[in-house]
Amino acid sequence: MKLMDVKLGQLPTWLAMRDFTPGGILGALRRGYDRYYNKYINVKKGGLGGLSMVLAGYVVVSYIWSYSHLKHDRHRKYH
């Protein structure tokens, strides 16, 4: 059952059925990558949609990684 088909009351039992072993997590990541690749990259008439999503994801992740440094810089006075 997909996550979007699960009702809120069924969420704890749905989570209990998931495989949280390293192999299960790796398999889920592989399925997600394959789904993304087949939907946006491996198409007959491709555009910039899939690549721009990867670029936007990279920008968001790099901002999150450097947020602690940026947080301290915003209160400095430049003179």
C-alpha cells in the first residue's frame, strides 16, 4: 500500500510494516531513484525539468548544510 493511500489512523501500523533494515532502506532509495530517472530523465522528448529539479535540490541541501554558518553571519555589522 502506498503512503498516499494510508489513512491517518492506519499510519502506525503502516510504518510498522516497513523494512527499516539497511537493505530495506537501500532498496527504497533505489526504487525512488529508478522512479525519478524513468519519469524525468529517461524520456523520449526530454526537457530541463528533471535536471532543474536536481539542481534545485542541490541548492536547498547546500543551504541547509551551511545554515549554521550563515545564521551567525547575519547579525554582524559591517563597517
